[in-house]
Amino acid sequence: MPAEADEPLAEAMTLLTHEPWHGEPYHRANPAGALRQLVYGHGNGLIIYLILEQQKRIVIERVLWLEDLG
């Protein structure tokens, strides 16, 4: 990931640490599902993660950063 993604990613991870349900459901048909997604960095980044409520854990499945290709 480019250096410009560092700060927005750190902010997003801090948010998830304190408010894991802040993200949107990954599957819209299952709005209460534990698989979530969080858009960050002015829409350039996406974190897909799983909330393990009983274990008080978050498992990061994927982190994406879309660069301007234009």
C-alpha cells in the first residue's frame, strides 16, 4: 500500500477497535451479520472484517486501497 494510505488506515483501525459494528454489513441480505466492511480514506480504502463477539476479537479478512489510475 502507498504511504498515503498509512494515516487513513490507522484511523480506520482505531475506529474498528472501539466501534466494530460501525462498518456496513458485507452482505446486505444479512444486515446483522458479523462479516462487515468499512470504507475509509475518502473512499479509496476498504476493510473487510469479521466480528467475533464472544471472543471480543476482530479478524481482518482483507484491506484494499484503490489508487488513482488516471
